[in-house]
Amino acid sequence: MDIKRNQPDLQARKEQIISEVIGKLRRHFGRTLEEATPSQLYKAVAMTVRDAIMEKWTATRKARVQQQKKRLYYLSVEFLIGRSLVNNIINLCQDEAYRQALEELGVDLAEIEQSEPEPSLGNGGLGRLAACFMDSLATLGLPAMGCGIRYEYGLFRQKIVDGSQVEMPDNWLDDGNVWEVPNLDDQMEVHFGGQIEEDWSSGQLHIRHTGYHTVIAVPYDIPISGYDSDVALSLRLWSARAPQQLDMSLFSRGEYARAAEEAELAQTISKVLYPEDNHQEGKMLRLQQHYFFTSATIQYIVKDFKKRYPHMPLTRLHEKVAIHINDTHPALAIPELMRILLDQEGLSWEDAWQVTRNCFAYTNHTVMSEALERWPLQMFRELLPRIHMITNAINEQYCHDLWEIYPNDFGKISYMSIIAYDQVRMANLALAMSHKVNGVSQLHADILRKDLFADWARTEPDKIIGITNGVTIRRWCVKANPGLTDLITEAIGPDWIKDADQLQKLIPFAADAAFCERFRRVKAENKARLSNYIASKMDIKVDPGSLFDCQAKRLHEYKRQLLNALHILYLYRRLKEDPAANIEKRTFFFAAKASPGYYRAKEIIRLIHAVKVLVESDPVVREKLQVVFLPNYCVSLAEVLIPAAELSEQISTAGKEASGTSNMKFMLNGALTIGTLDGANVEMAQLMGGENIFIFGRKAQEVENMLRNKLYHAGELYETNRALKNVLDMLVDGSLPADHPRQFSDLYQSLLFGDGGNIADPYLVLDDFAPYAEAQEEVQRVYRDTQEWTRRAVLNTAHAGFFSSDRTIQEYNERIWHLEPIQMERE
Ligand SMILES: *Cc1c(COP(=O)(O)O)cnc(C)c1O
């Protein structure tokens, strides 16, 4: 990396870093450079970086307060930020200074980076999106704060033992966290349970909440740097703790049990991240987590507003505050804001309703019904009695308004209502009370408008919009792929890092033989880096000369890792039948965590492992094919894997993947995509032309139609496609190494016969099998033409600018938030 902008005196900064690092080691650890452990070195270096960001942090706060600009609160139950050290150095544009300083100190940055505990405070795409958004907000200098939960244990660490997933706790905080600052001034009390009394004695309604449990929410703020930006934002993560004073009074009144309950509730609330992705269960602790962090956040928002604007009435809150909820998990923030406005600030119902709707906007992330949040009414009422009353009242008014629009249409009103059939439907709450609702790709938004949320789209035609997701160029190219970053910068200058549209300037280079040669060399280096990583971590040798084919994402039936695995079995059979079969040498990389309670997903991991062992065991096949399962997929692994990928597998059942974001990361890093017309793949194909992406399979409309009208019969494909039948039979005929006598009969049964009332193969694995195999033939045909492959790879990178999260955030801002950048005086 060689970006020297904003570094008036590299030499001076280098000297400064050297003395700071040595000083930190001495003062914080009592060690000299020679004595320091890698972890101490990491911390010392991180502290010097933190100091630099802290300067920007205080300056940003000062400017924000002075300029009185509207501020965004981005609420998300997940922020999958990954490691911060190197990313922050890049954002500060001090990579060259640090490189030189650390070289002089004899410290290897890549090595000490390994000592940074990785915050895995998210499951997958949704949480990573929130992290990319924070980077872009800071880069664009927009006034914003991210708000979430400081889980003591992030997403479980995955191990593969005898081919099966084993979960280990992720105690990422054990060794401390250099980046966080507790902010004790902003602690909040959050109340659970108890009784509500309405008191009209003063002629006005007063709400009395008694007998509740209290949990204290303590905010820990993490500074978020932006690239080449003087603005530093806060990511505020709330941690739960027991209320000590209250404890004592309860004890002295003999209420031991309640005191103990409170302590226990407080200890568990921010303990663990739920490991479900695109799936929801009505677990009480989860509801507690959601209320815990949304209540604390809303209390803080109102407190901060009153402090900043003492003369402005709360009826004007929306002029200074925008609140965005990342999926429905934070939707309790809506009745919580109503509660504070009504019960504490004395607003009328009509005013509170208007202000709330003007503040909130909601992003939907899925159309799959098992992922739509619904809470059992009784649990909701008992845990959150006042929130229940308010939600009920919101529902009554909303249904009343709907009745005016759709008189006598009971069906429609029941479908749109917030509380029905003893359930609270969080999507309906968010839809009713947000001024904008967005889908995360154009296809996804179309499906929302035409199908899942069609009634709302008719009622308020401008409300549901599509804003396609994005990823930050900084982490997913500059940090993850320095070789490619240097090459691009040399070709088109450095401005693309902040203005990714400029990547289009690379288009002519796709026809430039010298550039393509260097592009290939960068890919080869990244393949070698991944190969070394695998050799050292897993003691597995891969051939860097083979085609690197990657599917890295959560394990989910709709994402169809199974389709990929069955296709490998198909290639295996072809090689067994004809050792000279025309098959390009390939390494298939899988990386995926399965939710611990998701049996079938875990069976698919077991199958992938069995396929790996089978392929390895055959001397002919292993010359051509290799399967590698990379355990514990996380941000830092993605940073090594994605730059090395040549083929990106984005093969979800069309209509199911709302957007996908790894598709964008792979594209940016010059991998070609094999994929269905799903999520953002559709826009990738439009942007670079269908000839630069391998599209196959059913379209969303066809899938919908086949499933709705029961036109799909997987069994018929088994009967008519001989190759497919042979592959499927391998799941149960003893061909595969399996520890279990049942082999893979659950997968076999579900594909051919269905189970528990489900139709056979609801994700159309068998239906898309033949088109997928054909598309894979085309992949290897093109791969053999090295020049053509590279040309297409360059065009992928050149067209990836649209998928920068800077563009996404600008679009959110223009269409939803209407924030103005903070003006910073540049020194
Ligand atoms: C980007 C990313 C994801 C999302 O991947 P999809 O293929 O879009 O589902 C999940 N996990 C990690 C660690 C990521 O970086």
C-alpha cells in the first residue's frame, strides 16, 4: 500500500509512532520492546492508533454539538465488525508510517494482528452490513451512532470433529478490548415485568409501573474511523449489569428471591448472541435482549435531544433524530419511544404517534416466513406490560385507520394487523410505524411490494423502496487485498477508494495484456497466501494451480450448499467412469457455520466432509478434485479467502436471498460468479452484462409459481435424470464414508419425499441440478482460456463500484434520513 495522502511528514509520524509504541509498552505493561509478548505488542500499537482516533472522536462530538445537525441512530442486534487495528490504520491513511515504524521496531503487523480478539457479534450478512454501514457513515462524515448489544460471547467458534460441527464458546472479551470506552454517565435503567396502574386522580392519566425487575444498561463506545475522514463515530454497545443499590433494599425487605432473579437476569441478558440466521424462535431471553438495548437506546436519544435542544419541544424530535432499525429485532424501539413521549414527556397520543412515525425507518431482510419475528402475546404482555398496552393501542388505531380505507375487508385487516392469533407480529409493527421501509436489492423490494407487503404498498404507494446493499471498499479490498489495491491505484489513481464509481476506469484495462498479466499475478499471490494459511492452520495441502471455487456463507438450505456438494459427487462419478474425463482441476472451498439447532444444516456439513473424504481416497479423482472445509468462517477468514477466489458460488433458490453481500465482495476481488437470478446477483448481471457472469436456474417468478401451484415434483426428476439419480443414491447406498448407519438418509428423504408436511425438495435443488452442471461446464471452458477469464475478472472488479456501501449509504440518506455531513476544520 502506498497511499501517502494526508501525511505531511511521514518521517516525523514514523518517529512519533516508534516512541509512542515503546512508551505504551513501558507504561502499560512494564516491558521493553524485546520483552514484550505479541499480545502486548498488539495492544501497544493499537493504543497508539486509538489515541489518533480519539482526537477525531472528541473533535467530531464538538462539531456535531455546535452544528446542531440531525443525527442518525442505526439500531441493530448485530454488528459483525471483525478486527479493527489494520482497518483503522488504513482509514487514518497511516499505513505507510506504521509499516516503516514497525519495520524499524522489528515488529510484523500481520503477526501482531493475530493477537487482536475478533468481535464476532453477528451471524452473517445482516450484522456485517451494519459494520460496513458504520464505515461508510464515518467516511462520508454523516452524524450517526450505531447502537447494539455488547455480547460477552459472540457467535460460537466452530470446530469440525470427525466430520461434524462442534460449537465452542467465543469468549472474545477475556483479554480485554482496547477499542471500547465505557461511558458511565449514560447508564440507563431498563424495567421488566411488573404491573401497570392507570391513575386518573389528577384529572390526567398517570401510568404507574410497579413490581418490575431492573437491569442497568452500561454503554461501551467503540470509535469508528472513516477513510481519509476527520469524523469518527461511535458504535455504542450496551452491556447488562445488576442494580447494586436496589439489590440491597430488596434484601433488607426480605425479597431475596427477587433480588437474586434480578442479578441473574442482568447476568444473562447480554451474555450470548443467538446463533440463528434467517430464523426466529420465540425465546424469552431474546425478547429481553431486544427490549434491553432498544429501551436503553431510546432513553439515551431522548436525553441527548433534551440536552442539545433545551428549547425545542419533543414534537420536533424527528427534525434532529432519525432512527433506523436493521430488520425487526429493534422494533420494540417504536413502542418504547411512544412510552417515553406519552408517560414521561406528556405528549398527546396523536403527537407521539406522528413524531414516532416521522423518526423511524425499517429495513426488511427476508421474505421467508420462518424468519419473520412473531412473539407469543402472553410472554410479551408479562415481560413488557406497558409496551404491550401501547402496542395494543397502536394496533387498534392502525386497524381503525385501515377500516376507513378498506371497509369490511376483514381478511386484509387481519393480515395487516400487529396483534392477531395471540401473536405480536414485529414486521407489521415496523411497517405501520415507519415512514419508509426498504428491501435490500431491487428484486427483493419488488417481491415485498408485489407479494409479502403488497397490502401496505397499495395503502402507501411510496413507502416501500429498494436500496441495494453494499460492502465497504476499505475492508474488502484495501485491507483484504493490498496487492489488488496497489495495482488499481497505479492504473487509475487512489480516488476509487472513496469514490468507487471510478473503478469503471478499469474497463479499458480488461483489454490491456500487461495489466491483465499483473492482475493474474495478484490473484496467484492471493491463492498462494490462502494455500499457506491452510497449510499452517489445518495442515492441508492444496494446489494453487487449480481453480479456486468458493462457497462461503451461513449454512442454510436456501443457500444450497447441497447443490454444490451433489455436483461434486457428479464430477466424482464422471471421473470414476472415465479417468480421462474432461474435467478441470479444481479446489472446492466451503466455509459455513450451521445454527446449532438446525439439524439439516449440520447434516449438510457432514455430507460435505464425507464428499471430501471420498474424493481424497481415490487416486484418480484426487488428481483433479479437492474439497476443503474451512472451519469457523468469520470476517478474518473471509479476508483471506475472498481475495484468493476465482469462482464465487451464489446459488440460492431464486427469490430467497434478499441481497447477499459476499457476492459483492467476491466480485470486487475479481472472482467470476456462478449464480441464480437472486438478490443482488440480478443487478450484478445487469451492470456488467450477462456474458461476464454464469447465470443458471429457475427465476424467482418460476419458483414462486411452481411452489404456489404445487407444480414441482422432485421425484419425477429422480426418475428421468439418470446422472442425478446415481448421485442421489450415493447418499444412502454406502458409497460415502459415514459414521452413521443411516448415512445421509435425512437429506435423501427430504429431497425426494419431503417430511413433516413439507413438500419434497422445497428449495428446488434437483430442479436446478442439470442447469447448474451445465453452467459449471461453461465455467471450466472459459477458465481454460486464461486470457478470457482474466478479461472477465477485470470487468467484474471494474463494475463493482456500484456495490460500495458508500453508494448505499448515500441512497439511504437521500431517500430516508436527510442528514448533512459534519463540517470539520482540517488542521
Ligand atoms: C459477507 C459475510 C457474510 C454474508 O455472506 P452472504 O454470502 O451474503 O450470505 C457472512 N459472514 C461473513 C463473515 C461475511 O463477511
